[in-house]
Amino acid sequence: MTMEVRTFADHDAFAASVADLIAGEWAVESKTPHAVMLSGGRTPLAAYQSLAQAPVPAAKSAWALFSDERMVPPDSPESNFGNAAEMLSAMRIGEERILRVRTDRPPVVAAERYHNDLAAFFGAGGRITLGLLGIGADGHTASLFSLADVERGMDRWAIPVARTGGPDRVSVTAALIRRVARVVFLVSGRDKDAVVAALLNEPSRIPAGKAVEGLSCVELWRI
């Protein structure tokens, strides 16, 4: 696997480039559905806010989905969908073209529905042409917190993830991540130095690296 690293001088340049990446992907008109997988966390928020304030209407074939979700209401500041909702509305991506976790249900039920929604998307010829992923200082990506999380659910597109000390989650699986045409890790903070080194040099040692195993090329954008 080749890892292409791009380093940005400041937060403004990083946010502008991420916004351009998303807008450019959604601007493509296609005969079949094509999706951008959005990541959660704080790292992409400035890009999402930029697109909400200066939107470029997306093509009618453009869809959105999420790498993972906390089991919180959509109006919670911890909701990945909630944090992207203004951008999606501004770019005219309607509810019918948004695949998201229904957090008003138990995690197992929500994960099953998300899996089924993703399966229907693929069954209709849909493709995930761009996937944005975060990475935690502990090496997790999406809500795959351990190598065991990466290994389980390889025949599924989404799985429930139980957490202690925080809300439970639903995450896409490594099987889904490996189906994405272009994967870009978005990384911020010096506290990620060690995990970035592991991703570059010993990827199979951490969940983020294991999840993208088998992809020919992965990008890492860093501020």
C-alpha cells in the first residue's frame, strides 16, 4: 500500500482544501449514485462550515454517508450528522440522498438498518468515490477502536460498537472502507505524531492501518 502524505501550513489552507475536495466530488454528474463518506470529530468541521456558508450545489447523483455515529440525538454537538446537516442542506443534498445512522433506535437495530441502507445503495449501482476518515491518538478510525473491531463484521457494511464512559456507536466496517475508491485520512494535532508514524511504517499494528489494508493507495492530509 502506498501512502501519499500532504502537509498543510495552517488551518485555513487545510480547511479550504478539504472543502474543495468535497465540493469537487459532489459536483460530478453521473448516471449512477456516487457518495462521499464524511468523517466525524473536530478536524473536518471548518471545511463543513465553509461549505455551509458558501455552498456549491451538488449534482443530483451525489449522495452522502457517514463513517460512524454516536448514539445521540441529531441536535447534539456530538452528532456527526448534526454537525454536517447545515452543509448538506446548503448544498441541496436532500434526505433521500443521505445515508445515516438512526440514533433513536438501539445500536444493534440501527446498525442493521444502516447496513441494509448501504447494501441497497450498492445494489442500485452506487459507488463511494471519496471517503474521509479521522484517526485518533489511540489509532482508531471511524468507530473501529481495536483490531478485533476491524476483523469482525467483514460480511457487513455496518456494526454496533459498545463503549464505556461514552455513547455507544455504529460504525462502517473495514469491508466498506476497502470498497471506497479514494480514502483520505484527515489528521490534526501533534498528539497524533506517534500514530501517524505507525500508520506510515507499521499500519497493520493499529486499527486505522488495518482497516485500509489491501487498498493500493491511501492519502493522509495533515495540519
